[in-house]
Amino acid sequence: MSNRRLEPPRLSDLIGARIKQLRTSRGISVNRLAATAGVSSGIISQIERDKANPSLNTIEKICAALGVTTDAIVRSAVIEDEDPPFVCRSGNRARMLVGPAPITKHMLSPPGHRNLKVMTIEFPPGSENVDVTIGPGQKAGVVIEGELRLMVAGKTAVLSAGDSFQFSSAVPHSVHNDGPDICKVIWIILETANEAPF
């Protein structure tokens, strides 16, 4: 029997119940968690009840307030196998739908908390990711299909298949697919305190 899902789940479907379990086991109210995470209590309630499809940035804030990693929660929904910890089989990758568009993310990195994360992201036509994680580190990638408009620190670049990029995660940035076709990107995130602007 195959372990693959026919459709990638929404991010909230993967972690809504888990967040509620962690919150209640710590005796934390929805309002307190919301205040600590810097998000509204309504969005936390909706996530726990699988009524919202939040951005990954919002989920990361909630997980940080709970003292857990997003990766650890998402990976809890992936069936483990006998492979060594440096391998991630295609059938066991965490796949999630993020945001209203939605954007589809496929985690390529093996399970576990790592400073370096590699994923593929599929941006449907007309989609954008403006609620991004800002913090120490670097983000890089290469467009493998379609066209992408990338805004970094007030500057804009339109990238086509084969074009690549790298910039500091600490500067304001956003990603947009203005075209009529899906855009696929290999996306890399390096979390570190040592960084350069570009």
C-alpha cells in the first residue's frame, strides 16, 4: 500500500490539532498564546479547528511561542521509514498548502531541525507570498519553471526558468507570480546569525 497522499494537505490540517494539544498541555490559553506569538486569537482558534490556511510565517510565530519547531510538527504527519537520517524519500516528503492561493511547498530536506532547509515551492498564477519570515540568515533559489517577480529591499527583479537568486532573510522581501502559468522554484533557507545584505 502506498504512503503517498493524493492531494497535499493544507498546513493547518497537519498541525492544527497538534498546536491545540501542545497549548492545552502547557496550560496556555488561546489569548495568551496569541499575545506571545504576536498574532490574533481568532487566527489561532481557526487554525486549531482547521478553519484557516495560514502562512508559514504565522505558523512559525505560533510554534516559537510554544517552544517547538515547525519542522518537528509538520514531520509528525509523515510516515517514518528505515532510511538513515540524511535521506528523504520522495514519497515521504512533507507537502503542504500555504495561504489563500494556495502555494504548495514540498520539503526536500530530511526530517529534523536543521539550519539549512531545501524545498520546492509552486506558485499558482496570480499568487504571492508577502507574509514572509524575516530574520537572520540567507534565502536562495532557482526558478525551474515559469516566471517570478522577486522584491528585495525595495528592488524588483523578474526571474525566468534558469535564473537564480540569494539575499539576506533580514531584509523586507516578497514573491509574486504575475503570469498566467504556474511557477516552480527550488527554495533554500539558511538560518544563521552571520549574514550579508545580498
